[in-house]
Amino acid sequence: MKLDFVLNGESITVDVDPARPLLDVLRQDLELTGTKQGCDHEGECGACTVLLDGSPVRSCLTPMGKVAGRRVVTVEGLAKDGELHPLQAAFIEVGAVQCGYCTPGMLMTAKALIDRDPNPSREAIIETLAGNLCRCTGYKRIVQAVQMAAARMRGGEERPPRSGKTSEVSERPVIGGDALRTDSVAKVTGEAAYAEDITMPGMLYGHVLRSPHHHARLTGLEPARAETLDGVVAVITAADLPGENGLGDYSRDEPILTPVGDRVKMKGAPVAFVVGTTPEQARVGAEAVRVTYEPLPHTFQAEGALAEDALPIHEGGNVLTSNAEVHGDLEAAFAESDVVLETTYRTAWQEHAALEREALLGYLDEEGRITVVGGTHEPHWQQGYIAAALDLDRDEVRVIMPPTGGSFGGKQDPWPFVATALMVYYTRRPVRLAYTRAESFDASPKRHPYRVHHRIGATDEGRLTGIHVRVDANTGGYDGHGQYIPNYAMTASGGPYRYSAVDAYAQSVYTNGPKAGQFRGFGSPQSMFALECALDEMAQRLGEDPLAFRLKNSIEQSSISFLGYPVAESLGYEEVLEAIRPRYRTLQEDAAAFNARQEAGGGASVRKAVGFSGMWYRFGKSGSLRIEAHAELAGDGQIVVYCSAPDYGQGTNTAMAQMAAEAMGVPRSQVEVVNADTARTPDSGIQGASRATYFVGGAVFRAVRGLKREMLGMAAEMLDCRPSHLSLEEDRLVCPDGADGAGAGRSVTLEAVAEEFDRIGKLRKVPGIFDLSPLFPEETKPEYVPLFVTGAHAAEVLVDLRTGEVRVERVVAAHDVGRAINPIDAQGQIEGAVLMGLGTALMEEFIPGESEGFGDYYVPTTMSMPEIEVILVEVPSFEGPFGAKGLGEAAIMPSAPSIINGISRAIGARVRELPATPERVRRAMAGRGQLGE
């Protein structure tokens, strides 16, 4: 049916089924891909919001029949005559754009609000945006951006909030001269092309046939019927794999496709690929594959998998790996203790819930290489796994990182890359693989659930003595890097505190739950939650102030740590605790005053309390400590940096550009960053555990400084001027008046310098190596080098004692960042982590076989957002570029324990299991659990 409507001010006619969703017509027919799809057309995420006659609508739920004769505005229609809309400009200026996937929907919803109410209250903005999910920002800056844009549109001159809460941060010139993100304009205009936005001629579509069982033997797989269907191009099974049917050292015993006769270990385990000319034909083809299973007993709990009569899930037993640390005389330490506290805490599976689902595009590039475009943390690792599966040399495979709509660790999983590459290998045509949201919930990695048991000793004077820890980490049906989890779990279980004796053990346990994997903080937040709650109990038992208790027991730079050796980087924990102390005291006083007013009024059904938590997080890596980046003087005089520090919303592209500009001494506009493309960039190591700024930034700094030396040397010969006399002034090198030599007063452009490099045959690209190996001799180097960042949160919570409902009202978050390369982004990362941790504490729990999407897995919305105050503490690192350390993952660590400690203090009983749902809070109140139980 032909339908007429006005799109972004222009009249158009489309010939479509009137029942077809507007979203699909916009993206597929009209190629306006700024409008996103994040929830399987269920209207749950808000990423697809557009304006229909000025009102915000979910385009995924809006049939084209309702669009006829009406006006539609998408994000592409906001900017006019090359000028950004005030909302778009404000989002960029305040740092409200991180991964950018939710941004178009946020902008359109906000525009409708301001058009309707030019002076909206903060409460109205929060309520209006409640249906638009964001997983990155914590919403604070989005609300600020809407407020600022509305004020400007009314004629005001509203400025962005100052960056940083300490004068040395807010008043210092920005590294590289510009803190605004390099990719924000493309994200606010809808021009950024995420993997699912890219199309190619002749593109095919992949569909994965997955197990509906949590544990079963695959007894039969017959693709013959599917192969005869129109539009089905290929059916691929385990028997068709040309190389390794596995993921090497990433995930032990996890097949790419389960062979007939083997067992599937979790719901969603893949058994076949079907490639079709349309997504629908691929799906129908998958349904036509005849699959038979023999269901087997399953367990989701580590305790069940560890039972003596448990069915082995993998050969060799159900314990994947373990890790231990023992030093000192624990029996003597406990004998000298006045209090020995015993606690058990439990955490839940969590879904990453990045707004962009897993989506990849594969094709043969111009050199015939199998090329996969998709969000990842380490493209060179994926290159290796693909090559092994296809039995190809690595240089026959290319992996490219596009703009990516969030990861939080979930997109580190190599399986989708290998799957996409296999489909391209067999069809020799472009193939798109895009998970549905339900498929992402079934098949993508989750955060490991933990059971953490502590025994901790202390004296009456508040000094910690010994610590005994046992951690069971549930890694689900497959490894998914769970082999490394025990080391991280054990490390976090002791924290930045002094003990005279330690006995710690952690193990990773197979079950039939979803495979667990990397999730912001990789194995550390769960143990840190248990430790910091146990320490809060200990402080209560001893009558100690929680902050003072931690300060009294914090390690110093040269102290022997929980791990049995000193840390190797600057440790700013005492500075963090002192920085947050005044705000913590204020929150405590405010809560006490509130409770006094409630009691005086006879209405003590709600109660406030302030929870506190500290943390440490290891960003030191294992394996090679040698990181490489390159810097090049381009022919046009631009500085080009080549590195592999994938940016999935955390801002590494911007940080690398800032550090390069600062190191070279040029405006950031003269720097280009080529990032995460295996055909163009060196392997800069895995970008997890908050390592990019420190490690890759260190290599970028050295590469640029090396390039600058080469440029100065070349220009010195061209100008007959000493290199030490030359100065770089934007696009030219200048020999000042009065300098020695004939070149005094002369200059040469960077473009001319580049031409001279070419004339004499000298390379314009130089490597930079950041190498900590000399600091850690092999004979004494621990498995992971002990580099740590620290932080602390104070959370003010309000608990309804009748219903068990909890509201987090204010959070103060202090973090040692070493040096804030980009204060706006640093604060934004912390704010996002606060809200993600709030979800961990109060609502997020993936339940195998039940959780399918945003309709039954709840993530924080604007309505969940507390007031968040960030304190950036700068204790410069010894080795990092400009003194920087890590941050992005670490910031989540204190969020959940500070909230849970606040709840427990408010109700007078301990909540020992995450999340603290109203039912669990009421149960704790009903039991009035004694401290330590």
C-alpha cells in the first residue's frame, strides 16, 4: 500500500504493508539508522523514539498505517542548516553522550518535552525520560543537558557544570586542550554507524539454532529439509568446521557448535547456523532443521554442582580452576582477636543489558581477508580465534571495531566473531549476525554469582588481625574466561587492608546456568561486596565509625598487602578516605536529623541511614607487560595515532587523542586516532580491567614523543637550526629569532617536513613501547602485577519499614584517578557506575529460564537516579602517562556494598543476598538477623 507522510520536513511516499513497524521502514527502506532497536520491538527501551505530530512514540510499536498523512521527525531531522539543535549541543557539552546508542531516543523524547513545556522542572524531565533506558551515563548528565538546552532556548546563557570537585582538577588546563568527545557529533546526529547500521550489496543474514534445554545430549541433527527451502543459502553444523571447534585459551571445552553425540551445557548453547537471504528466511530455515535431544539433569547452583553425587558437567569434574593465598599464622591471629566475625554473602547472575545487542557484519575485504566488524575488547584476540576455527593464517583474517553501543565486558566474548566469520567463509558473501534481545539474554555471558564466606578477626581497639575467605564462583555451563575468576575473586576478598595472617581460597564451579564471563570489574565486585559488608558488621560490633575503621586498617605504600607482597603503584586510599570524610559526616548528620523528626512526629515508618564502602581494584595485567602503539606524521601534517584500545562508550578514542595532542604540543584537532583494526593497528593488549589509559596511553605517549623527536631532527636539518631551539606552533616548526645557525627566524610546515621524510625515504611512522617488564623480573613477578586503584562511596538510603522498599537518595563517590585525563568523562564513568551498582544492589537478577528481556529484567531508570556527587582524587601514578591510572570498571566496586550497608543500618538487620528486593528486606527485618549470622 502506498502511504504519504512528512519525514523531517520533506513529503515522501512509501509502498509498504500498513502493519509494518515505522522503525523497520525508517532503518531498512529509508536508511535512516539513527533510530535504534534494542528490545525486540517490545517498546521497553526507548531507543527507537521518534516524534509523530510532535509527540514521542515508540517507532517499533507504531504501524505504518498510523503514520499516513502525519509528520515524523527523527534524530536526523534535529539539526538545521548545519547547526546542531540546542539539545544536541548540550548533550555534547555536559558529557551526556557515552556509547551513544540511547542518545537519539533520549533527544527526541526531550525535544517533545521542551516543545510542550519550555521551562520543565527537573522532576518533569526525570519523569519524562523514565521510559528511555541508558546503561552508561547514570542519567545525571542527560538531565543536566536537557535543563541547559531548555534554558538556552528560552534565551539564557546556561553553561555546563564545572568539571571536578577539587580545585586542582577544575582549574587546571585540560590535557590536549579539549575535553569534548571526538565522536559525539556523529552520535547526536544519528550519523554514527554501529554494526547493525551497516549494509552491503548482496548481504545475507545469519540465524543461530540454539538448545532449548539447560542440559541435554544432542542425539540428532538433520538439516536436509532446511537446505531445500527458498532463501536458505547454507546450513552449517559442527561437522562442517574446517579448523578448531573451540575458543582456545579463552573458554576451555566450549565448542563453537555442539557436535551430535555431545552435550549442550546450558540453554542457548549453539548447534547450527542457518544463513538466509533475509532474516525471516534464515529463521524459517532454522525451524526446519530437525534436532533431537536427550534431556539430562541440571543444576543452577554451585552447591548442587559440588555435591558428592553431582553429575559431572565437564570431564574432570565441576571445579574449573581455583586460586589460594596463605601467609601468616591464622590460628594465632584469631586467638589474639577479641572478636571473630563469620559471615556469608551471596550475589546473583547479572545481564550486561547494553542497549546495543550483539551485532556483527562479516565480509571479504578488498584483499580477500575474512573481515568481521563488531564490538569487542580485543580485536587481535578475535582475529586469532577466527583464524584457528577456519584453519587460516592470522593475516588472512581482519577484525574492525565500529562505534559500539556499550559492552561492560559482555562483548569480549569471541564466539559471535567466530560464528560470523564461519558464515562468511562458507557463503563468500557479506553476512550480518544480530542477536535478538531474548537471544542475548539466553546466550551472552553474565556476571558470576558468588557465595562468599568470611571469618575476620579484630581487636577491641579496632585493628584487623586475620582473615579466612572461601569463594564459590558459579561460571555456568562453559568457561567463558571463568578459569581466571578465582584469582580476581580472591584478590578482591581482602581489599586494601592490613592483616597479620591470610587464608584465602576461591574456585570457579561449572553449573548449567548461563555461561558467565567478563562484567565490569571482572570477578571483583562480588567479593568486594561481601568483604565491605563484613567490615561494616565488624565496625558495628566494635562500635567503630565505618570510615575511621577502614582508615585505621588501610595499607600504606610499603605495607605487605593481603596478597603477601606490596603494591607496585601509588595507592591513594588514605587520600580517598580523607577526601570523602566531610561529605560522609554531612550525610550522617542529615540522616540522624531526618530520623529524629520522624520519631518526634510519631511516623517512624520510614528510616534513613548512610552506608559506607571502600574498595581496591587491580588493573595490573598478567602475561606480557610490553604494550605497543604507533604515531605517524601524515602527508598533510596531521598526527595519526595507531593503537588498539577499543572504545565502546568509555571514551578511549578521546583520551588517546588528548594525550597525543599534549605530548606533541598541538591542538587536538590536529590528531587523528586509528583504533582497533587488526589490519592497521598494533596489538595493544586486552582492554579490560580499566587498563587502556594507563597501558595503551603510556604507549601512545611514547610513540608521539618519539615521533616528535624525529620531526624536530628533520626540521633542524631543513632549517639549519638546533632541534632544542625549535618550537612547534600548530602546523609548523619554528626556529626563533636569535637562535644559532642560518635558520633563525625561519619556519617549516609539518606538511613540508612530511615531504622531506618521503624524499629521503625515511618512515614517517614510529613505534612507542610502554614496558613495565624491567620493574618485575620474571623470577619474582606475580601472575598479575599489583597495580591498584582505590575509591570509596557513601550512600544515603531511605527504607520504608512497612514494605521493604528502598530509595537511594544521595551518593558521594570519591575515586583516585591518578590524573584525570578528561574530568568530564571521569565523572561520567563514575556516575554510570554508581547507577549500575544501584541496579546490582536493588533490582538486577537474571533467573535462568525465566529472564527474557527488559520486561522481566529490571535495570535502573531516571526514576532510580539518586543525587550523585563525584570527588576526583589525584594521587599521580609512578609510571602511567601524565600520572593517570585506571577507572572505568573500578568505579562500580563500592556502589552496591555502600547501599546494602545503608539498608542494613536502617533496618537493624543484615541483608545478605543481592539484590535487596523488598521481599528480602522484609525477610531480614522479620528475622532481625544478629550481626555475623
